[in-house]
Amino acid sequence: MSVLQQAADARIAAIELAAATRAEKDAALLLMAERLVERAEDIVAANAVDVDNARTGGLTDAMIDRLTLTAERVAAMADGLRQLAALPDPVGDVVRGSTLANGLELRQVRVPFGVVGIIYEGRPNVTADAAGICLKSGNAALLRGSGSAMSSNAAIVSVLRKAVADAGLPADTIQLLDASSRDSVKELMRARGLVDVLIPRGGASLIKTVVEESTVPVIETGVGNCHVYVDEAADLEKALAVVLNSKTQRLSTCNTAESLLVHAELVDTFLPLVVEELINAGVTVHGDPRVAQLSGVVPATDEDWGREYLSADISVAVVDSLDDALDHIRTYGTGHTEAIVSESIAATRRFAARVDAAAVMINASTRFTDGGEFGFGAEIGISTQKLHARGPMGLPELTSTKYVVTGNGHTR
């Protein structure tokens, strides 16, 4: 079936889904979660085919980690759907309302986009997350995963579609596009009028391609060259914990720290300690000339400062002031998440006010930039743009609004 036909089918499904009650959508989400757990063994078996192919194809360890599903990860996907069911339904919420001077009643209410296309790489758990958040927000989902996860995604979508249909909603609310060639991506990007919005999730190359070539409106999710800046007024115990968690808690996520900036006043105290701990944790440290004097540090190249490693690597630089740290971040950051560790209220306020990022962490790990951690439930992605949505995109970010005006025979 062509992408355009799938999009047309999704548009029909979206009309019915937009009118569904919260109870109907929540019942579908709970049944989807139940069926995922029931079919976990089949899903993991399908995933094993993808993982074997990935290893044969030479994918990196980080990419294989993103791709791999276990019974525990399938259970986590189901938990994400249950959390969505427990969240308020944004559809119908009144954003603002008033009675105008002429007596007209004006309400701005949240409504679904309609059909949401999602292009994503690697991680098959995104399939369930995206399908669930689209359903809860009243949108039909066209899912285009990567070729490396074809078997996994097909197994997951098969389970979800059956559950949605059994719950009394249109199965075409959730559809998986062919990932065997790039043609489906091109068709999806050109399906203006059938697809209301497109969301790319993946590496810089994918996002750049979609943003530049799509005729469908795009919500841009960005790569994460996230920094941790350790200020001269930092509590060094807190700083060490924040740096290590930001870098090593999970290597392959966009909210993992890829760069560390250390104030020059801490060169003799904190810097040797944090470098040693990072190396002991298996992280390769790419350092500027002052950092490279330490044992085990690899001299950084110009390319290191702007890289999203998604691996056991980190770039480390010494800065002479908070403003130098802000300049470095302004030059190399991607607008995702930036963190400061400092006991100085003046420093943290200046950092938060002047850094340009979707999320700013003060004395906390960059790993908290996440829809689940923010209490949004499963997220559709983390937007680094400034229009419509920015940061973790939960349910309200998957809606638009319309104005409902009620009169009593009013004429102008």
C-alpha cells in the first residue's frame, strides 16, 4: 500500500478518533499495554532478528543498545501507555475564554492535529510511545521507523492495531510505513494536505533532511550536545555526582552530557578528580590543552566540541569564567539541555537567563530532560525549536487550538 493511501486512511481514522471520549481512548491504551505484555515473547523474538542483523551490519554498541528490546523494556513500554491513560486528556481543554463586549462568548480550545507522521531511528520503544501519545491526544499516527528495526516495529504495531480495534477505535489510528527503502520517507514528506505535521526523531542528518525537504509542517527535534558547567562556587561532591550521572547513566540518549566545562579555579582540585572518575567509568576524555596534561586524556580536536558522541566519550575544557562557559555553549551547543553546578545564586540565575536551551538544569543531571521524568508520560520527542513546542513534548504539544464563538443571533 502506498504512503498516500495510508495517509488517506489515517485521515479517515483521525476524524473518528477526534470525537472519541477520554474513557474510550484510555480503554484502548490500557488494552494496548496489556497486549504488549502478553505478546512480549513474540516481540523480543522479532527484535532478536533485528539485533542479529545489526551486529552483522556493524552497528555501534550504542546503536545496538537503542535497538535492543528485553521483556523488561517491553514492560516499560506498557507502563508508559498506562501512565498516558492516567494523564488528563488535553483535547477540549479551554486555553482561554471570555465574554466580549458585544456579548459573544469566545473560547480557545485544544484540538488534535489530525494525522501526525513520525520518522525515527533505531529505538523500537518509540513505536509504542509515539502510537500511545498520538492516540491519547486524538491523532492518527503514521510511523516510519528505521530499516534496522523493521521486524521489531512490525511486531509491536501488529499488537497495537489489534488492541485498538478490539477497544472499538479505528485500527488505522496506528499505521507502520514501509522501511525497506527511502521512498516512504520521501512520500511522507510530500503528503501535504493528508499529513498535518511531521516529527523527525534521530540524528542530525535525518532531522536536517526532513526540515529542509519536507512540504509538510515539521516540529524539529534536535540532537543533544549537552554541557555541564562546573562553576568556581560548586559543591564538588554534588558536581562529581552530576557529571558522572549526566555522562554515564545511559550513553546513547540525546540528554546525555557530551561536554564538560570546568572553571579555571578548579583546575587543581576538581578537574583531576572528575577526569580520573570518568576514565575509571570507561569514558574517553577528549581535553583542551590544560586538560590534556592529565594522564589518560586524549587531546581534543576542533570537531570534538560540537559532537554528539552517543558513546563513552566526552569533551572537557577549562573556562576562565561563567561568561566564557556561556560563550562556549553558544558556539557549540544544540539548544537541548545545559547544566550548571554552583552554590552561587547569582551564577545560577545568570546562567539560566543567558543560556539558550530548551531545558536548563541547576545542580541536577542533564538526564532529567525527559517527558517521563517531567511527569508528562511518554514523550513524542524533545523539541529544540522555538515555535509551538520546546523541550519534552507531552500531550498538550500534540494538539493545536481552534476558536469556538457562541452568539445569540449576533451579526456584525
